[in-house]
Amino acid sequence: MLQFGYQKAFGLLFVKFLEEFQAPVSFTSIILGLFEAITSLASLFIMGVLLDYWSIRVYGILGALLSATGVALSAFAMSVEYLIFSHSVLVGIGYAFSFGPMFVLISRHFKKRRGLAFAISSAGVTQENGLSEYQSSVLLSVIGALDVIFRIVPGIIIEFRIVKAQHIVIFSLIVLGTVFQFISFFNDFATLMVLSCLYGIFGGSYFTLLAVILIDIMNIDNFGKIFGFVQIFHGVSSFVIFPAAGGLKDLTGTYTSCFQFLGACLLLSSIILLFEPLVKK
């Protein structure tokens, strides 16, 4: 949960990195993109090869040590390049050792309440609008609090078989993808609070229910290897999308185009997931 919390708060740190190092947003965004890519590539190797050699507990401890080391070293960062090593590489590999094996452990030990178990396990920027650091931290706190709650809620819903996990994710992607197209209207603290609430409610459903959806579609027998394979696509797309979004900020001088671009990606993802049953047939 501490690892998830650190990554959730990274948005505030990202703003400070821009101020401190005076680097282009596109270049600074490589920290995030490479972090996702390394996490995904390492996850594939861990889930596909190493998982059969050591216990999941060993991987969890190793992941925590690597992540803690990376975060500690990041405190002494003097450049973006340094952070690419300390955060993207060390913390990224640490996440890989913790993230994938955690889901395998849950899938093995929870059968009746698997969706809820996944939800609980995963429960762990705005200064462009002239907000103070205090206001920004309040918005981040709201996102974090709602994110914890609404990562658990979908797990409860699917346990009662009210709605399929896949439909919850599709709905959440459509809501956020649509909201991001109108991001320019969220231009003061009050409207940004609304945006923060929406993101806190709908932003975590994909990560909460990804494992459940994979098991529903592909069955649990090869979950570890399938999850690692999915992580590859996640990492490659993140490595491309984060710097691309940063490049839009450098070109336009505003984050509006970044949100609209990301929103379009979310809407495209919802369409692809919506047509999955037809492809399966």
C-alpha cells in the first residue's frame, strides 16, 4: 500500500521536478514512462521465469527493499537523468517484484471473494490554475481518499454479481475519457474539486479489476504468465504516451491538450474492451 501511495503522490513531485531542474515536460515525463516500461518488462521476466524458483514472500521483501532504496536515493537527485536511474529503474524493478506476485498470491488463496481481495489489495496537477500548494495537496488528498474507497466498492459489487467487472471498467473509462475532453472548464478550486472527486471515484477501477477480468477471460491456470504478457503492452504504451503528453504540453504551453489526448486514449480503450465479447466468439 505504501508503494501505491508513493506513486499516487508522484504528481506533486513531478511539478517540483519541473521547477527544480527546468527541463522540458516531454523529457521529464520520461521518468514516468520509463518507470512503467521497466516495471512491465521486469514483471514479464518475474512472472514468466522467476516465480517458480522463490516464494512470493521473498519477491515481496526484495521489491520493498529495492523501492525503498530508489526512493531514498531520489532525495539526493540533482538532475532528471539521476531520477531516471533512482526512480524509473530501481523503484520500477521494485514495483515489479511486488505488484505481479501479489496478484498471483491473491488468486491462489481467494476463490469465493477473489474480486474483493483484489480490490482491497490495490487500495493502497493542478498548480497551472494558480492554486496554492495547500490547495493542491487538499485535492490530492481527496483523490487518494476516494480512490481507496472506490477501489473496494467495485470488488463488493462484482461479488454480488450485480455488474460484470468488465462493464464497470468500460463505464469508468468512458466517464473519465469524456470528462478529460472538457478539462478546460475545470479552472478554479471548486471545479477542480469536482474533477478530483470524479477521478478518485472512477480512476482506480481498471487497476482494481484488471486481474479479475483476465481470469474471467483467460481462466486462472496461466494467470501469472498472462499477467506478465499484458504488462508488456502496458509498459510499452506508457513509455510512448507519457513523453508524448509531455511534448503536447511543451508545444501548447498548457496541460489541456495532454488531458484531451489521454482522454481519447481512455475512450479508445473502452471501445476495444466493449468489443471483446465479439472477438472472443
